[in-house]
Amino acid sequence: MDAVLAVVDSALGDGPMSEPWAWSDDELGARVDLVYAHLQRVSAAHLAVVREIQGRGLPARQGMTSAAQWLHQRLRITTGLAGRLLRLGQALDSDEHAATADALAAGAVNVEQAEAIVDLLRQLPGQHRAEGESRLLEEAVHSDRHGLRERAGQLLHELDPEEAERREAHAAEREAERAHLARSLTFHDVPGTQQTRVRAVLERAEAALLRETLDAQCGPGRDADAVLRTPRQQRADALMELCRIAQFTGSLPTNGGDRPQVAVIVPFETLLRQSQGSAAQGRGFQGGTAQGSAARLDDGSPISAETARRLACDAMILPVVLGSRGEILDVGREQRLFTTAIRRALALRDGGCAFPGCTRPSRWCDGHHIVHWADHGPTSVDNGVLLCGVHHRLVHHGDWQVRLNPADRLPEFIPPAYIDGARTPRRNTFHPRR
């Protein structure tokens, strides 16, 4: 130990005041290598001293709770660093890491590398640790601790391929199990808004399936108005379309039935409002109550009047109409919705969403009353049109108008004046007419 310190003293000369500015570049480079190598030798000596202090029980005899606490007080280092020194010193004191201890004592590796080698060898089966240590020490000539970790990732495959494959399979199974147990889907109503935050945690494969399914409905060219919606909005709309497709399959549990039912409580005066201007009026209802002008779901969540009118078209909701004193005047029946026969006729006539430029098929669409049933519009083919979720909302909340052309009885859409000053009727030319 004393010899090591003497060598360091000789290498440093007069220490920091020995005017390194006077050295040439070559001398400066050589000195930094020499001093750093000696620092590692001193570190090896320091670790040996620390290990001996711990082995003798000196901290306990001096009233300290642990060797780490003793080093913390004595050297004014953190207990975390003290713990690392103690663990490394103990590891290098064993025969299993003798080669690494010798390399550190010779200044061939630094403390970071020695610590990494000790940690990495623990991951190898006992019979492969000696060979693994030799290969890591060879790598240490060129790599820092991060490079050593990358090299260690290959060692087990080189030394014991079967064990490496078994461990990888086991790790994959454990990760798959963790991912499966962690899956969740939660709903949180955002206070003061008409929004619900949906948060999902899925297994990677399930998320990939969902992503591919949604992306298939969000790609360029899917809709003429896709450019008007952000990618997030398009994915949200696509998710709702998937729900509608599931509803139309007729295979949902009886708890939901053919299409899940939601009760919507609507004040009578709301239903009497005319469709024109109702979108602007509906926005004022968001903070209302069941006794006022707002509609609400059966869980008490408020919705706008226009949202209620849109849902009532073909969502198999149960509209509950309230009088001025909140008494129930009427509970709607499913017969008010489009029947299977009417929907089939609309699908044959429209081919899919009838909105101009939309390519969504009929199974993804709702039936829309051209004249709302609350405004005494009948549920019939001549008063119906198929609309996907996006365009159903647009028609209810925007300024587009829908009508059947009197000549051929096919749906056409009249754009608002800010889109087309002439308000020329438009048709969907994508779907084949049967």
C-alpha cells in the first residue's frame, strides 16, 4: 500500500502547482494517462482499506450503525456512494473477481468499468463467469461501462445459447403476463364540459390491431372532409364507427341488445325547436338542467339539444320527454327508429353514407330523419338518409341541408353559403346506385 502511494507521489511531483502549462502537448497527454492510471491504483487500494474496515467491524465498535454511515461521516460522502464502495470492495475481495481486481490495481480498468463487470458477471451462470470476465476485460480496453453492457448482452448467447434462449423466452412470458394484467380502460367525465376522457392501456399486440384498424379508416382519400379534421379527431371518429359496426352486427350481449340503449331526458320545449338554427341554440344548453332547456343522459350528464336530436335519429335511445314541471310526458319506443326493412331500403338506395365525397359503407352509418321525428317527421324511406357518424354530426350541428331530389328521389345536400354562395346541391357519386 505504501509503495502505491509512493508511486503516486512521484508521478505528481509537486502536485497541481508543478506548472502543467509548461508541458508540451505530448507531455500533457502522457501525464493525464499516467495520473489517471495511478488514480485507479489508488482506488483499488482504497477499496481494499474499506473492505478491511468493514470486515473488522470497526464502524460498529465506534458506535456507527453501519459501515456506510461510518464512511459518510468520515469522508463526507453520500451514503449511496459509500454503499457502492463497500459492495465493490467486497466483490473484488472474492476469488470470483480476482482478474478484475488485478486489472484495477494495475490501472488497466477504472472503477466504473470494474463496477460494471462485477454487476454483469452476476447475470451469467457460475460455470461461465471466468470466461465472461476474461472477455469483458478485453472489451474494457476499448469501451466504457455502457459498451461493456452491450457486450455482456452477447456473452450468454456466445457461451450458452440454450440458456440465453430459455431466459429470453421466460422474460418474454413474464413481460406478456405483466402487460396482460396491466390492461385497463377508464372513463373520466371532465367537470364543466361535455367531454369524457377515455384512457386505455393495452397489450402491444392489441394496440397494434386497434391502431391498424383505426388507420385503415383514417387514411388520405377516405373522406372529402378528412383534411378538415386533425389525425386525433379522425381516430376518435374511427373508434366510434367501430362501435357502430359492432352494434349493427346484432351479436352484442342482451345487456346491450341489438344496439345499446341510452335514456335521454329531453324537455318538451327542446323538442319543439325547429331544426334551423338549433345548432346555435343547442350550444347554449350545455350548462342547463333537466328542468330547464337542456337535455341530459340518464346518469345526469348534460348534452346539447342538437346532440339529443342527432342521437334520436337512429341510436336506439329511449327519449324521455319532460313537461314544464319535470313530469314525464312520454317515454319513446324503438319503433320510432328505422326498422330493419327501412334500413335495408336506404342501404340499397344510398349505397353507404350519402354525404358528398364520403366512402363509408352502409353498415357504418346511422339512419337520419330529414325532417326530425320530433318535428313530426315520419320514419320512412322518403324521410331518411344514411349518414356516417362524422357527417351525421355535421348535418345536425352545421348549416348543411338535406333533401330528396323530386325527380329521382335520391338524397342531395345543400352546402352553407360560406362554402358555396350559390348553394348548389351536391351528391355522393362514389357509391354505385342500384
